[in-house]
Amino acid sequence: PVSIMWFRQDLRVKDNPALNAACDEGKIIPIYIYDDNAPDGRALGGASNWWLHHSLNSLNDRLNGHLKVFKGDPKALIPALMEAYEAKGIYWNRCYEPWQINRDKAIKKQLLDNEFEAHSSNGSLLWEPMKVLKKDGTPYRVFTPYYRKGCLNVEPPRYPQAPPARITYADVDDSKNSKTYRPCGIDALNLLPSLDWDSEFKNHWKPGEDGAADNLQNFIEHSARKYKDARDIPSMNGTSHLSPHLHFGEVSPNQAWYAIKDRFETTEDKSIDTYLSELGWREFSYYLLYHFPTIPNKNFNDKFDKFNWRRDAKSLKAWQKGQTGIPIVDAGMRELWQTGYMHNRVRMIVGSFLVKNLLISWHEGERWFWDCLVDADLASNTAGWQWVAGTGADAAPYFRIFNPLLQGEKFDKQGKYVRKYCPELADLPDKYIHKPWDAPPVIAKDAGVHLGDNYPKPIVDLKASRQRALDAFQALKE
Ligand code: FAD
């Protein structure tokens, strides 16, 4: 029998449960569909499209050029392809975005009604959300009990599977398919940006299964033991840089989990436990999205629905372009623009600055990240922004407002990170690198820093804007 293997957010050959199951059945036809029917605002952003282009090419190489790439609505395409290819069944790994769940349910029903087989597997989570509930049958809302009690205490994650011993491809002739159902190929998807924005991306990333394996290996060899402290220092290469690879499924969380577990005794040092719990935060984000599917669009804590966010296009633009005059914020926003990534600590700092110092809605930040991050992920991005805004489950309380100066001085002591992304400040002494406005005129002049000329003056007063945020929160409480 012939089966269709539908690749989605699992662009890998190793530890791919759906691919293994399809290969066990017999010959396969591997396909990818660029779904142009995604709901408003959920089509892939620019950086994700760049990644996808390269990741599909890498997967196609692994499959010896057999990947068939389509563009269209899977609800229409899949039944048509099942007929055209005379397939008995289709295999996929589950996705957890609410709109994809609905789409997949509809496809499954349609196929089963027409006597095709449809098999779905878990290829991207350590613990599937529907299986983890509190004793009273309701979902957890707080990370620690969710992770420690609901997950770790109940069941260890599945051990990674070996890749299929052999992949046999079915011979199919696409010329017989109606034109709308013919594969278009990767290039025809036009995923690369038209302006020259991505030139730096390739110096930072290698999309695909090999790139994912390299990052995991490098992390294990060089950074894992130091993770607990190094993960907070943006100028260090202290984290695994696996997030886009995990998002596109070029590595499974199970592979990452057990690569770490098998290599280190977890009791050996705190770093290993901390790293595993970060994978746990990814799980928790998917868990929240699954159980509370409105959270990409609505505050988890609906008290904030009445909050009076400011509309301020000029400040928003300054934030997006890394021109706020607050060095650590600008460095982060420029890292994002240049590399498609931002360090986690700095995501929290720029997020807090947008939502609290500028009082601009977290949705604006979420949308900008969605377009610019190579790891843009509905679950983690939504959870991250709601956490930062104080509107989320298990979030930082609203009144905890990051002070970007203190954050900079603590986590980027010598200003290495700021100097890298804000080269116009590079010659300032350490003492002033996070607050160039305090530098005496001779020192600023010596360093070539001319505020308001080659680097902006701060667009808000940090102290006053902090108080404004606290007052706005107080008003909401009353
Ligand atoms: P590591 O420190 O090496 O962690 C390993 C893995 O654990 C990561 O790859 C990631 O999958 C997971 N992880 C780590 N921290 C978190 C976290 N706080 N929440 C969820 N998963 C986590 N992550 C995304 O993958 N996509 C996003 O769109 C995204 N948006 C964010 C927005 C905001 C405002 C914030 C504060 C955080 C966001 N994060 C997002 C989480 C986090 O910043 C990134 O996962 C992390 O920086 C990726 O780098 P890394 O792979 O080197 O992480």
C-alpha cells in the first residue's frame, strides 16, 4: 500500500513517529503544504518564511529529492491527493495551534468518511496537553506544579525512535493531476524576502536537521554545564539556540531531553535541571495554548481587558528600529532585526519597556516578534508576551517593572552586548555604556557620542514612565 507522509512542523527524518509509522506500512509519498488559508495574522512571518525555505530544501535533500511541495488549502488538497495517488492512508504528527487543530479534525473526518485511513502521532511534545490534568480534571495554571507534579511525577517522556531503516518512495506521475493539485516546488513558494534583510541570517543559522544536531552537540560540549549562570548573559553563547529548530521540528524535544539526560547525571549540577525545565516551559506554553485557545488574542487575566493602552505610533516605531535611546533595549531590537533572534533575558527587557514604560499593548510586541523571529512560535510567543505584560498565567506581577539600566548593568556589565549592536556607543567607558546621557561632555565627545545626533536621547523618562505604569495599574485595580 501507498501512504502519504504529510510533513508540517516536524521537518526531520530522525525520531519522527509519523514517518516511522508510514514507512512501516510500505511505500510513501512525502508532501509539504504551504497553507495559504491561515487565519488573519497567523500566516508565517518574514523571518519564519526565510527559515522554512531553507529547512524544506534541507529536508528534500534528506529525502533524496522526493519531497513534493504544494501551496493551497490542505482541506481541499489532501482528499484530492489521496485519490490521485491512490493512497490508502495518510500520516502526520500533531500540531497544537487552535486553528490547525480544527483544520486537522475536519480533514480527518472527511478522510475517514471516505474510507481512507488517517493516522496522527505526537512528534513535537514531551507531554501532550490533553493528558496532563489536575486531580479535579481541570488544567494547571501555574508552571511548577504542572511540570513537577503533572509531568515529571507521572510519566517520563518517550525515548527517541531510530530513523526508518529504509524509506521506499512510491513512483507517482504528477502530470495526470489537475493543475491545481500539482506540486509547485520550494522556489515557487517565494519565501525569501524581496529586500535584503536576511543577509546576516545565514551567518547565524543553519536551518535543517544537521544544523539542529550541530547546535545541540555544541551546547552539550561547551555550554550545558555552565547554563544556569551563562543563560542570563546576552553577550555569551550560553544557551542552546535550538528554538527555531524545535519550532520547525528539525529536532524533537525528546532528542534534546535525552541527549542531555544520557550525557549528564542530573544531580551533578543545577545547570542540567535548569535546562530541562526550560524545555518544560516550552511544554507549558503549548499546554496553555491548548487548554486556553483564546490566549493569542485575549488577556489570560481578563481584568486587563479594560486597560487603557496608549496608541503611540512614533514610539512604537522607535522601539521596533532600536532607536529608543535606552542602549540595552536598542541592542536587543537590533539583534532581532539583524539575526532573527533575541536573547531571552533581553526579550524580557524590551518587552517590559514596551508594555510598561511606553504603555503600548503587548499585542504590538507580539506581532513584531512574530514577523521578525526565526523561532516565532504561537505558543511560546503568546506565553512570553503575556508573562512580560503581567496579563498571563503564572506571570510576573504587573507592578514588577524591569529597570533597563539596572538590567543592563547586571547582565551586560562591561557593555559587550550593547557595544556589538550599538556600535555608535562602542567607545564609551563601561560606566556610561548603559546611560550615555550621564557621560560628561568631554567623555562623550571623546567617544564620538553625540546624543540626539548619532544616537537618540531617551524617548521616555524611565522614572516618570515607571510611575505612570504603576498609576495605570492602580487605577485598574480600583
Ligand atoms: P535555551 O535557553 O537554550 O532553552 C532551550 C529551549 O527551551 C528553547 O529552545 C525553547 O524551546 C525552550 N524555552 C526556553 N525558554 C523558554 C520560555 N521562556 N518559554 C518557552 N520556551 C522556552 N520562544 C520561542 O521559541 N518562540 C517565540 O516566539 C518566543 N517568544 C518569546 C517572547 C517573549 C516576550 C519572551 C520573554 C520569550 C519568548 N520565547 C520564545 C522564549 C525564549 O526567549 C526562547 O525560547 C529562547 O530565548 C530561545 O533561545 P535558546 O533556544 O537558546 O534557549
